[in-house]
Amino acid sequence: MAVKNLEEYQGVWVFIEHSGGEIAPVSRELLGAGRKVADKLKTELAGVLLGSKVEEMIPEVFARGADKVYVIDDPVLEQYRTKPFTHGLFNLVQKYKPEVVLMGATTLGRDLSGAVATKLETGLTADCTELDVDPKSRLLLQTRPAFGGNIMATILCRRHRPQMATVRPRVMPEPPRQEGRTGQVIREELGLREEDIETQIVEVIEEKGKAVYLDKAEIIVAGGRGLGGAENFKLLEELADTLGGTLGASRAAVEAGWISADYQVGQTGTTVRPKVYFAIGISGAIQHLVGMQTSDVIVAINKDPDAPIIKVATYSIIGDLFKVVPALTQRFREKLGK
Ligand code: FAD
């Protein structure tokens, strides 16, 4: 069912994900992206904060660029469950009619965005890597890899509102804090009691063993098929340890069973945005590039001067990784006194 009166829908919203009283980095990144979209549309940017005891986070939402914050603070929302969060966000959208709603492409964001978009009967573009807007048509330009990552598709939601998108963490920069920036707070009731919800959270068990937080790493030393075997990741580990970095990998290395899938960077792995990304024996297939090409500095080590990774690299070392990597590690150790 298409929305008849598109003009009724105004404003850009960012759903604020949080845990332990802290706003998730992806929500801060989206406030930055949302601000740009709102400015181009000459409209307001709002954060949407759902949870229990969320009051303390409101100033941070303003400091990252919001003009308004919609708040539903209710003990029922203490931990994420699909039904009460969908209920809360759906009702807010129905009442205040934003034209754009953005969320992180996290486990929570993927669940909630799908449920809310279905209830609203509007479109949702999942896993965007770029956002822009056409101020004339007011259409959100939602770009994401398509057809196995071989092309980047820009998707439009022409006849329905709001235009909804999830965006991958770490593909957009965080906006700087603007101390003392403030705005309007709009508080609403959830209107749902614990008895109305079929699911209960009995216990939260922390995941053990997954020590890799690639999306937060500042230095990543990633290896690909060029390594030729699991044992050669040792070379990369030495370089990573020297620099205080973490390992990463291409899908080819993961599929060969050389390293666990937790380390995979790319379209079907993690999107990363470290300060320095070493791509070692990685050719730079588009599905790998979409997961790392916004890194601040990219160092490619490859024996093929025509490998696609060379085109996106800040620095390229053309040569045999088995010679280059130990020499680099040695040099860094000397420089860093390790
Ligand atoms: P290759 O492409 O084989 O490249 C190996 C490189 O090593 C070459 O450039 C070679 O010159 C170099 N080399 C070899 N020996 C040496 C040496 N001694 N010294 C220096 N250089 C050397 N891939 C991902 O990485 N992440 C993803 O999330 C991902 N998702 C995908 C999703 C879909 C739907 C599909 C279809 C594919 C996906 N892929 C993904 C796979 C991707 O298309 C490539 O196949 C993969 O990235 C290739 O990995 P690679 O660069 O390690 O291997």
C-alpha cells in the first residue's frame, strides 16, 4: 500500500542503539550521516532512544548532531526484545511521520528494522555502505553491494514512507562532539505491559572465545590466499604483535581453513575502518574491498603490480610477501625498540 501524502513525512531519524549506558559507535556514525542528509533536505535530525533508564544518554545524542530526541523509557525495554521495541518504534513513526529512518546493520538493527518496516508496509534497504539524498525528489540514495558484490546498487523507495535503511558499522566517520549542543526532548509512553509480551529473557550468557573485535581494531594485518598455508599466518602474527594490531583475512584464506571466519573482512565478513590496514597476499576482489576500502591508510603487499588492491592502496610494496613481511617486522621492531 503506497503512502498517499508523502509531504506529510518530515525529518530524518536515527535509531540509537546502546548497551551498558553507552551509545553504540554505529549510532554515532549514523548521526553524522543523518545530519548531512537532514541538512540537504533542510529538515531536522532526531535520535530515537528506547530503553530503561536512558535519560543520561540524551546529551550525547544532541552532542553528535541531533535537533530532537524521542524517548521511550520503560522497564519493559530494559533488554532488547523484538515485540516491545517494534511496538515502540512503530507507534513513534505512525505518530510523528519521519521521512527517513536509519539504523545500524547490527544483530539488533537487522531484527528491528525488518519488523518495523513490515508493519509500516514500507521499503527497507539492508546493509548500506553509502547514503546520500536527492534534495529535489527528496529520495534517499541507498547504496549497497548487489549481485554477489559485483556491482554497487543504489536503491530508492519512491512511493512509501518512511524510507528505511540499515548501515554497516564502521563505513562512515563519527561526527565530532559538539559540547553543550542541545535540543528538544519528546517523551512518549510505551503502552505495553510485561504481561503482553510472550518472550522473557531468563539469562544473558556472554559469548566466550570470540576474542576478535575487528570492527574496533586500529591496526589490522590481513592475509589472503597468497600466504599459501595456515602456518604462514605466523608471519602476520609477528607483524601484528609488533604493531599492537589484530589479524584479518580474506574469504579465500578462511575457506581454505587457514584461519577462523571471525577474522574475515569484506562483504560477508566484517566491515573495518582501522587507521592502518595491511593487505598481504590479497588480490582486492570487490567483495573484500567493500569491507576495508575506507581504512585511513592501506598498505598492500603483493607480487602482482596489477592486482586491484594496488589501486586502493595508500602504499604498495610489490614483492614476495615471504621476504617483505619479515623485513618489515624487523624494521618496526628496531624502530619501536621491541
Ligand atoms: P586471490 O584472489 O587468489 O589473491 C591472492 C593474491 O596473493 C594475488 O593477488 C597474488 O598476486 C598474491 N600473491 C600470491 N603469492 C604471493 C606472494 N608470495 N607474495 C605476495 N603476493 C602474493 N572475499 C573476501 O575477502 N571477503 C568477503 O567477505 C567475501 N565475500 C564474498 C561474497 C560473495 C557472494 C562472493 C561471490 C565472493 C566473496 N568473497 C569475499 C570472495 C572474493 O570474491 C575473492 O575470491 C577473495 O577475496 C579472494 O581472496 P584473496 O585475495 O585472498 O585470493
